[in-house]
Amino acid sequence: MRLYFIFLSSAVLMTVSACKNSSIKSPKSTQEIPTVCVEKKDIKLDHLYVSDIQAIRNVEIRSKVSGFLEAIYVDEGKAVKKGQALFKLSENEHKNEVAKTKAQLSIAQAEMKSAEVEYKRVQTLVQKNIISKTEQDLALSRLNAAKSKVDEANSNLENAVHKLSYTVIRAPYDGIIDRIPMKIGSLIEEGTLMTSVSDISAMYVYFNISENEYLTYKRARNADTTVENRLVHLVLSDGKDYGSVGIIETVVSEFHESTGSIAFRAKFPNPNQLLKHNATGKVKLTTNVAGALLVPQKAVFEIQDKNYVFVVGKDNIVNMRQFKPGGRTHQYYIVESGLTEGDMIVYEGIQNMKSGTKISPKNISADNRQQLTAL
């Protein structure tokens, strides 16, 4: 019985001791978290714009006369020179028309010669008072009518000669031939599309930017009017840089009513003819931004299309704060509003962070951030 009492007393003492120990809370250490400060820097901001690439000259070659296609002197995709023969249409009908108009001209010239002789004869008789002056007026009218017929015949002959020359279709300038839909023996009507010729020695690249971006661009360019400030790069459809630099030549006079954008035109050299008419790509326009507030993209998270960061207060307690970005460059957001220079924000661990958490900040330098990004 005594042993049982001793055992029970020991058990009670152990239970009381355990309860006392569990009521004592150990001090909780704050977690060390990497942080960065919002920086203000002068940067170059790159914008990419979908572009439309056009040859500096691209025209459709159409037949000016009708006839059967007798010869094709070029092949699709080949280079041609200005004035080079491309196609040959049947010409017999047009040769006959030239001969016909020449005969009509000869008849009209003969009639005019006869009218001149008659006018001189009547003029002499009037001077001798043999006939009245009215006869002279009539003779002059017949002479003028004959001259008009000669002019008409000359015009018809010139038109027929031109039509005969149009049976040989020539290149309007140096360029590259596009597809040739018609084949030898095809009946060609006036206005039939024969092919297209593109001058791709240089290329026009068109792109549209918003009104705000246009204002930023103009203010930056007005401050620096050097040619270098109008240079742009072209990113091809495969994501690679074109290599040659273009220059902005002109901006249209009006904003597009429905989109609020305005069109730019840049000109790029094309020495290796890599660019083709109607190709696609993106223009990279670089703008200098002075005193931009930068926040690493790694420190930013989104909630319902709004951007947030965790800001560290003076007591090292973090709180979630919304900010408005004004653009992106490389690994950074450009802050438009919501943050100020020197604000300390959480750089890593934002996935598990909550507002009101107290941390031990560990500032990460720009060099260290680059190393972490590389990893």
C-alpha cells in the first residue's frame, strides 16, 4: 500500500512538472529574408512593336493590251533590270492596226494638201474681185477641217504604235519577279495581272505606337536631334536580330481614330536581300528614361491583374503594397506610382510571406542579384 502511494505521488509530480514546462514559451527568432531597395536610375527602355515589312517599291505588272501570251522571258523569283523584257504577246493584230492608221494618215494629209491648194486659188480670185469673200471663208473652213483630220490620224497612229509596243511587257525598274500565274498560250485581256516586281534593295518597315509612347518618344528626340536617336533595330519572326540598323524616316500626320495609335515608317538596308515584301517582324525602339524607379520583377506578384510587393517597415514588419508599373525593362518593372526611392522590399520568399510578419532584412546588392538571376 505504501509503495502504491509513493508511485502515485511521483506520477502526479511528473504531470504537474510537464504542464509547467509546456506553459513556458521559447523565444521565437525572426527569419532572415533577402531584401532590396527601390532604385532610381537612368535607363534605356526597349519597346517591341509588331511591324509590316514592305519593299520600297512593289508594283503589279498588268497587260495594257489583249492578245495571246507567246513568250515568257523570266522566271519567278529572279532578278530583273529596268527595261528588261518580261513577256511577249501576239502582235499581228496590232501591226495591222498600225498599217491601217498609217493609210488613214496618208489620206488625211492628201485631203489637207488639196484643201490648201483650193484655198490659195479662191484667195487669188477674191483678190481679183472675181468671187466674193464668202467663198474664201468656206475654203478656209474646209482647210481647217482637213488639218483636224490629219491631227486625228496622227493621234490614231501614235496610239496604235504604243499598243504595238505594249505587246512586249518590260520591267519598270530593277527588282525581283514574283509569281507568274499565266502560262504560254493563255489569252490575255487588257488589265490582266502578269506578275509583280519588288525593289528590295532597301525595305520600309511600318509600325504603330500609342499616343503616350509617341509623346515620350518626341520629347526624348526633341532633346537630342542626332541621327543616332532615330535608329531602330528589327527583330525577325524567328526572334533573332536582323543585324542591320534602320532609321526612322517619317511619322504620319494623324492618330488612328479607333486604336489611338500613330504610324511610323523606318527604312532598313537589305544588301543580302534577306527581307522580302510582306515579311513580318518586330521593331525595337529604344527610349532613354531619366530617373526611373526600378523594382526587380522577382519581387513582384499579381492579384487580380494588380501588382504588389512586400514593403519592409522601420520595425522590420512587412506589409503588402500595390504599385502601378509604367513598363518593363530586362528583369525590372518601372514604377509609375505607389513606391518611392529607398523603399525596402522583400526580394525572395514572397510566396510564403504574409502581411504583419516580422523579418530580419538581408540587403542584396545589384551584383548579387545578377548572380542569383544567372543561377
